[in-house]
Amino acid sequence: MNRLDRNARLLAVSFAAMAGMVDAIGFLASGGFFLSFMSGNSTRLSVGLVDAAPYVGMVAALLTSFVTGVVAGSLIGRKNMLSPSRRQAFILIIISLLLFAAPLIANFGFLLIGLCFAAFCMGLENTLFEREGSVSFGLTYMTGALVKIGQGLATMISGGPRLEWVPYLLLWLGLIIGAAVGALMFGIFGYNSLWLPAAYAGIFALVLLAPHNRFGG
């Protein structure tokens, strides 16, 4: 995160906010499961297996969809010369289309498939800042960001650089604010609230595709 320039950091915070929206909407629509926080789903899977709970299949499907999204996102641009911003734009277009389709599918009675579409998108999103086959930092899970905040504060207290932790704080706040917006929207529009992050992803795709855009990947 600290290696990014100012514009790219703004982009990362915006993407974290989008992830927060999607996760909050999915959490409320599914009755307590996550579309991006797969550590929580992994714990729910283990507890469900021990208890022989009926939701095990749903959690397994969400986990599989998320990992499949990561695989797909990592493959995009790997074999050609797409610039980082073009690659990000292509991924965001896919996210936008799938998030738009997810509520339509759910409205026809296939909620789990719609949730899996959204979980796939969250896997895709985590590859937006991939470097040489490795994800630079997570956009949909904040444990790593909170660790960086703690380490940065310790560095500051011990006399080192004073602001290294701030970009990670902004990333975390982006997710929190996005989740609050998603929860508010869900209370009004239900699962159709996913059209907001769908539009959000589409707008950023257009920004990244614009000639001479100033956002770095």
C-alpha cells in the first residue's frame, strides 16, 4: 500500500469501500454469511461440519466461488501486455456485469447462485493490485491492514516514520464506510442494492479506460 502513489491509494480505498458494500449486502441477504470475508466463512464451515448444520453447502459454495474469482483475476492479463490500468478496468467491467446480474438471478429464486456471483466478484477484486502473480494487499479483508496499522504505530512510538500506518487506516475506513452504506441500502432496496457497487465498478472502469488517466496500478 505504501508503495502506491497518491492516486493509486485513492483507488485502493475506493475499491475497499466497494467490497464493504458487497459484503454487508451479502451478509444481510444470506442471514450471516460473507461474500468477501472468507476467514469468517471458513470458521462457519468448520463449525457447521461439526454440528452437521444445513448451511455447510452454502458456505462451501461461497468459498469455492471466491477462490475461483481469484484464479480468474490472476489469469487476466498474465499472457499479454495489458497495462495495469487496462487490466484493472477489464476486471472491473466483469465485476460490474456480474454484480448487476446477481440480483436478477436472486429475484428469480436462485439466491445462492446470485450470492456466488458476488463472491466470485470479490475474489476478482482482490487481484486488482496483483504484482508478478502475487496480490500486493487484500482489498476485501482487513486483518492484514490492521496488523500494518499496529506495526506502524509501534514504529512511530519507537522513533521511526510517523505516518506509515495512515494508508492502511484509510483502507480499513474505506471498507467500514462502504459496509455502512451497503447496510443502509439493503434496508431500502434489499438484494437489489448490489446494483450500487455494480455501477460503482463500472464508473471506475470507465475512469481507468479514459486516455491519460492519472491512476496507477
